[in-house]
Amino acid sequence: MGSSTFSCSLQSRPNIVIPFNDKLAPLYIRQALYSLIPDTTEHIYVIGIGSSRINGDSLGPFVGSLLKNNYPDRLTVLGNLRAPLDATTLVPELAQHSFRKNSFVIAIDSVLGSEELVNSLVVKDGSIVPGFGLGNVLPPIGNCSITGVVTENNPALKDSLLCTDLHLIYTMATSIAKGISLTVRQYFRYPSDRSLLVV
């Protein structure tokens, strides 16, 4: 599973914390990502981490499916609902993939966090270690990450991943996908009237 443990305060930087249902969430995500992407970037990768069989762990695959057909010349998406990257498939799949020169990698994952961060989206500079919260040992991934805090980091609540509200996951995934699409559209100067999501 992709779920990780993630903890930060609302005041920490460079972490950006966004309520999952904020109507401006895609714009905040775009703003955060745009400030993190180096000027030399020629291609962006999105790694959607998680399982399609566990509601609370399906955020990464949902985002991957929403972005799969967008900007194919500038954006590569790995991990979606049809072919999820979970604890068993993540490392083998990434090992087979050759990342382009001057690329920037955004990792997407569901996480367990502090009570004050539950139902938030967090944009973090630097890699994420997927599966850490569930005891899996996986390599760090990404130049930055966007995570959805789906439940509290409390051992008594870990089973709640199985029955996490899909409305929460879908709303998070849509905001993240739109935010990344806005970023790619602006960074690579696509026409402003181009659709954000092609599904």
C-alpha cells in the first residue's frame, strides 16, 4: 500500500496545507508547484502511489487516471486505477522506466497524519517515503509530493483506510489533478483555453 505517515504543523514551510474542499485548491496547488519546478525542467512525471482495492489508499491511482491522457508530450503519468503502483508493484515498475533528462517528478499518495491535518492536501518540497506508515520499506520517490491526509495517524484507526469515504478521495484527486494540469499548461505555455482534464 502507498499510505505513508506524514506530520507537519500548519505553520511549517515549505509544506503547503490546503483544506480538501477548498474551491481554490487547484490554484493553490499550481502556485506551490510552479514555485518548486526548476527553470531547466523539460518534462514532468506524476507517480500515483497506492492501491485501487482500498478506498483510503486509492488517491494516487485516482489522480493518475484523471491525468493519464493530458499533455502526452510533456507529462508522463505512472500509476492509475487500471495499473496501480502499490507496495508490490511500485519498485519493479519504476525500475523498468527510464526518466528523461531534466525531468521533475511529483509523487502522489494517501497519508496518515495528525488530527489537525486530516482531510487536508499537503504539497511538500522533496521526496516522500511511501508505505512508511504501514511498515513497508520502499525507496524515497519524487522531487516533491502532494499528499492527501485521509485519516489520523493512530494505530486504532488504520483499518479505517478500507472504508474511507470515496467522495473525500475523489474530491482530493480532482483538485490535485486540476492543479497539476494548470501547472503543466502554464509552465509549458499551452493555450489557456485547453481543457484541464481529458478523460
